[in-house]
Amino acid sequence: MWWVGFEKVTWTGDSEPTWYETFEGEAKRGFCATCGSRLAAIDSDIPEIGINVTALDDTSGPDLVPIHTSFRDNAVHWLPPMPETEHSTAG
């Protein structure tokens, strides 16, 4: 899954996502109220809101370049590793 972090997000369209607390007091995930697609994540130890890049209207921005890879050691063998990315300890 490809995420991008933002300090602040303005939701457009019908409404803000439906939020579910996945780890009480620590994390919550936002889903589209219409189709159930995963849209966002908020974690207490990360100051940004994580947005699933595929939920964005435009993914062609030059600032959407991977810089961290999570779960690198558990990656499936057929998915090539992201070159020149830092290994992130965040989930």
C-alpha cells in the first residue's frame, strides 16, 4: 500500500471518511462511507495524517516519490524493492 503524509487535509466530496479506532487511543483508520475503500490513517506517534495515494484525484505530483519502505523484510518475492528508499520502522 502506498501512503503519503500530510499535516492537514481538507476533505471534498460527500463528507469526511468514516473513522474506526483500530487500536484504542493509538490509531484509527478512515474509510469511504459509500464504498468502504481505505482512505486514511491517523497514528498517535506520527504527527501527519496518512492518505492512501490511490485515493487521491491526482497522483502525478513530483512530491509523491517513495522515501521510506515499511515491512521490507516481509515483502513478497515478486515485488521488486523500492530503490534508494530508507527502511522505516513504522508499520
